[in-house]
Amino acid sequence: MRREKIRQESIWKDFFSAEREKNPVLAALKENALFQDLNSFELRYLERIVHIRKYEAGEFVFQQNETGIGMYIIAKGLVDIKIPPKAKNSDGEEAVITTLNRGTFFGEQALVEAEAKRTATALVTEPSVLIAFLKPDLMDIVHRRPSLGIKITMQLAKVLGKRLKQTTDRLSEFAAKSDYGK
Amino acid sequence: MESRLSDRDAILRSKANLRLLFLTATSLTLFSLIVITTNLFIPFIFSITLYFLLNPIVNFFERQGYSRILGAFIATATFFAPFTIISYSVISMAIQDLASLETSLPQLATNTHNWIIDFEARLAEKIDITYDINITEYVVDFLESLSAIFIQISPNIVSNTLWALILTPILTFFLLNDALSIRNAILNLSPNRFFESSYEIAHLIEDKISSYIIAKIIEALIVGLLALIALGVFGFPYSALLALIAGVTNIVPYFGPIIGFAPIILIPILDPQYAHLLYPAILMSLTINVIDLALIFPILVSKIIDLHPLFVLFSVLIGSHLGGPLGILVAIPIAAIIKIVLMQVLGAGLK
């Protein structure tokens, strides 16, 4: 029974990986939390709007404090998210806060914020393919296909809400620890 | 390790610079080809204008769930069908006016001739200087050379008009359907480090040009309509043709209104039958131009282009020097584009 289940899982895994190889962009969009409510027609439409960017290892996607206008989904490769060392006079290297891989996304804050400043630096660490989805694209979708625009913005609100909750939880945890220390 | 990193950085930077150079070269080559090929430039300008006018309609169709290609087809067809009918009726009215002008043209020529002889005689009476310049001869020579130039350029005008008539609907349809893909394909040539800023600049330019074109068309319509009403009230001949000329030429900054209202003032001067309309013609031309300069242009156009009037004047002069009437027509949008690019580049530099 267990072997059968594993076999079935691997069949589906093969099925999805075949599809991923056929059209990695569409597969990455399909798997992304922002676009999970979209049907295949809407995904195809979105595929024509987004921008496929190829990066080499060592290239910056963006740097901290730059003005940003959109988010990036990793279709292939690895991206380091870095912030400068905490101490102002420190001459140490930037600290990697997380390494993102295929299917994950970053920079989504810029989709909703006006004149958004990047809060961290995104550095590509191996040859990668990123899908850029920018604020003007989202506005175009809202104008041209409002129902699709609402689906995406609702998911975006959910993602941002989730991130806010995570931050609040961490802060509460931190505050609790500080109180405990006293 | 550090030198390996700096080598990699240098390679990445040179690749990015090469890509930027390629993007700039491609854009400039395409633009120069369009500008040099007059047959393509005029339909191109018309198609871009129509793209910005019809795009909201195509977006509306898309919102209703129709495919973009169908929306683009319906918008192009519905524009060009009534446009053909309206153009046909306006042009036939204008042709009627022209035919009537043609019959009165010999009379006008005789009047002009007599007027010059009379003027010459009065001038000789008042200014007691003997001169051996024959003004009539000069004027006749000038008119002859003008008609020779007209005969020389008229085949070009006919060929350009035909090209414009054939190419404009086709280009408009493709722009309405594929503008997004074309923009994205061009932007994909940009280096990664300039991608977001290039995209933002492209978007700002698109917004600015779209608003400018719509504002200029509304301005021309208002001026044309005001001229038509005033010409009708004063009982001017060829009112449809004159209002059409005043409206259309108004699109050209600075020189347009002068060219547009010149025939309205010239007719009463040249035709004694309408001599009583000279003061109403001057008054009307001045009033409409003042309304345009003081009200319509500042409210509709100035706010959109957001350029200093002196900069606008310089850009028009440079445009006229480089590209003649077409140069004047595109000077302000190009100046607005330069401003956007400079603001973005300098802004990024300052940040």
C-alpha cells in the first residue's frame, strides 16, 4: 500500500516535472501562492504579461534602498537576500538572511507601496531565471481584466497579511524574551 | 578570491553595458528608419495617435471578456468606417468650397494684381524716391516659382497620402493588438540592472504621450468648432473648409494658429465682395487664439506636458530646424520624453 502510494506520488512528480521542463515559466506561475486561484486561461494571459529575466551568478536583482516597482518569482536558480551588518561602523560583509530557491518570490512589497524602497539586497548566486511582475503590469491587469486583477490583489493582500502576522509574532516573541530577561 | 570576484563583476558590468548599447542602437536605428522613410513616418504618427485614442475602447472590450484581437479589430473597423464616411463628407464639402474658390480664383488673381499695382502707385506717390524695382514682376515671379514647387511636390504628397491611407489602419490594428508584446520585447533587451528603471520610464512616457495626444486633439476640436461657429455667425464663405484648416493646423504649436487663421484674414483682403468681413476676421482670429492661449492650452496641454514655456519654444524651434513641419509637430512630445528620461536618470543618480 505504502509502495503504491510512493509510486503514485512519483508518477505525479514526474508528470509535474515534465510539465515544468516543457514550460518552466507557466509552471512557476501556477505554483506561486499569488496566482493559485487563477485558471489555465488566466495563467496563459499572465504569462504574456510577465517578464522573463536571465541572471548570471553574482548579479544583483536589486540593492537595498533602491526604489522598486515589482516582485520576482524564481523559475530557476538561487537568490540570496542580504542586509548590511547591524553596526554602522562595521566593515563586515552583508549578512545573508535567507536563500530563496525555485518557486519562491520576493520584493512583493513594491507592488502595493508607492516609491517603495527595497529593504534588502537580492543577489543571484547561480545562473537563474526570474519572472518579474511589476506594479504597472498589475495596474494594466486591473484595467483590462478586473476579475483577474481582484484575484491577484486578494492573494497579494493575504501574502502581505501573513508576512505581517509572522513579523508581529516574532516581535511579540522578542518582547516576551526581553521582559523575561528583566 | 577578491580578484576573482572583481573579474566577475567587471565581466558582468561589460555584458550589461554591451546590452544597453545594443538596446540604444536598436531603438535609435528603428526610430531613424521611421523618420527617414517619410512614407512610414506619417502613418506611424497617425497610428500612434489612433492607438492612444482607441486603446481605452479595446480595453473595454477586453473587460467584457472578448479577446484583445477581436476588440482591436472592432475598434479599428468602427473607427475607420465612420471616419471614412465623415472624411468623405468633410472632404466633399471642402472640395465644393475649393471648386467655388477655383471659380473665384481668376477674379482673386486679378484683384491681387490690381491691388499690387495700386499699392505700387500709392507707394511711389508717398515716397519720393525713384527706384527701378518692379514689385508686380517680383510677386508674379514668386507666385510662379511657388506653383512650380507645388507641381514638383504634389506627386510626393499624393504618394504619402496613399501610403498613409493604406498603412494607418493596418499599423493601428497591430499596435492595438500587440503594443504590450512589442514594448516587452524591446524592454527585454535592457540590462538587468536597468530593467526596472527602463520599464518605469517606458510607462511614464506612454502615459505622458497618451495624455498629450488626447489633449491636443480636444484642443484642435474646440478651436475648429469655435471657428466654425464664428465663421457661420459672420456669414463667411467656405466656412467648413476654413474651420477645418484652423482646427487641423492648430495641432502644430506656435506656427499652426498663424497658418490656420491666415486664409480667414486673406479672403476679405483679396476679395472686395467680402471686404466688410476684414475686421470681424481679425477680431475672430485674435479672440479664438487668445481663448486658446489663455484658457484651452493652459488647462488642457500645459499641465500635461509640464515644461517651461521657454523650453517648449526652444524645442519647437529646434524641431522646425531639424525636421520642418513634422519636426514642429513632434518637438513637444520629444521634449517631454527627454525631460522624463533626464528626471529619472538624474533622480536615480541623486538617490
